[in-house]
Amino acid sequence: MKQLLIDGIIKQEINGDSMEVTLIDKMGTDLTVVNAARVSFGKKKKKFTDADTKLINYLARHNHWTPFGHCSLQFHIVAPVFVARQLVKHQVGLVWNEVSRRYVDSEPEYHIPDAWRQRVKDKKQGSNPDSNVENIFTSEYPHLLERITHLYNRMIDAEICPEQARMILPQSMMTEWYWSGTLMAFARVCSLRCKPDAQLETQEIGNQIDAIASKEFPVSWKALRE
């Protein structure tokens, strides 16, 4: 961690880990999708061929999604709370288990942006990535985090229960969770969260999921994402 000069005193920078998606486990391959589709005809293949690529493209194009539900992915994800709260809205075909500040009272870590983006004037949400606000907030924000963390630690030291002390912690606090689900479900996530108009921080998580899934299920994922 870096250090900050605050009120003439050198203090450790309060900064969380970078947002990160780690593949923990997976089930199935592109051949799994093929065999799930072909079982309707009582058939099973042991080797993937070009004909199977055409079949997968057909399934995705015509929204025959059930064969893709037989493949799954499990991720461990580290991101700020405000990003997690956007992503947890995706429920169908997905399971979510997150660290709980009712039980954990360790030193909180935070996401500190490199710049503060301006709001989009013709919309109720979103930001302009090419236009940043005056960076006075970049210097003020760490001061605020220092004060919040100091108060939180005082509350914990005073035996305030963690489930109440957590109320003062901001949405920029880093959290972590396990996220498991079907290939089809994560394709729906990425179809929304990888779009240019999605929040940039959420795009970062979506893009990492997109890259991992593309590597693990190259044919199926390409078909679903197109």
C-alpha cells in the first residue's frame, strides 16, 4: 500500500485490492452443450466437430437455451459494494454467497477511483468517461475514508456489535463473493454489463467474466454473446 500525508502525519493509504474475477471451478465443455441437445435424438458424441459448431450457433440464434444450462462456472469476485449491488440483481440461474460484515470486523478496504467522471446531462444515469471533474475530490476522498475507518475501529474496540458498526461504512468498501451459475446465465449478465453504457466499474467485472468464459467455452460463448 502507498502512504498519504494527512494533517502533517504520514498514514497508510486506505485502498482496496483491484477488482478481480477468479475462476474457481467449472463444469462441462462445448461438447456438453452438443450432447445435451442431441440427446433428444438418442445420440451422443465423443469428439467435437465443425458440425457441432453449426449446431451450437443454431441453438443460440434460435434461443434454445436449455443445452447451455448444463455447463456452469464458479467465480470468486472482489469488487466495491456498489458494483456488487448492481450485479446481484441478476438472479435467474445464478447463486451468490458474500462475505458478511455481521461476522467480519477486519479493517475495511476501499475502492479509490483514478478520476471522478462527470454525469451525463441528457440521462438520469451514467457518466462521461472522457470528461472528469476537478480533482480536488481525489485529495478530499481519502481524508473521509480515514475518518470513517477510524470511527469504525473505535466502535469495534468499544464492543459495538459488527452488524451495527458496519452501517457507517461506504459503498466504496471492497467486498467479495462466490458467484456460480450456468453458462447461459452468465451470458445474460455480460450482454448487459459489458455494454458501453454500463457503469465502467461494473464493465470491468463483466469484461473479466467475458474473457474467462470465452476461454473455457470458446464456441458456445461466442455464439451466446453474438
